[in-house]
Amino acid sequence: MPRAPKTDQRIDRILDRLHADASRRGSIARLEQRVANAKSAGHTEIEGYLNDRLTFRRSLIPTLEARQKDLSQVEKWCGANGNGSGSAK
């Protein structure tokens, strides 16, 4: 399965970004900081919008981890079944 390593790298890269600190764009910590800044500034509409984005971004983590697990199982299956060619190794 030649696509699996690239897909696995993409998932790893996204998870690393999501778990990064507040200095990294796209991280959950940075978005949490933006929500806190909007709240302290009294921007309720912006806070609500950013909170919705934060909720979605947090929901990505279990989804991506499940896909990563599924991908490793697919790689094992493909390796055991001749990479989908119909003939086992």
C-alpha cells in the first residue's frame, strides 16, 4: 500500500500541530488563548465563533487517532494479502 506511509505522516503532522503549544499556528492551545483574549476584551461574538472552532478542533484528535489505528490495520492486511493484488505473499 504505497499511500499508507504518506497518509500516516500527514496524520502525525496534524496531531503534532494540534498538540503543540500556543506559539504554533493551528494548535489547540493557541486557539484557547485566542478565546481567552476575546473573552477578556468583551468580544462575545468572536468568543462564540472561536469556541465553536475550538470544539471542532478538539473533536479532530480522537478521529485522527482512530484513523491512524485503522490505517495500521489496513497496512498489515495489505502486507498479508499481496498488497491487494489478489495473490498472498
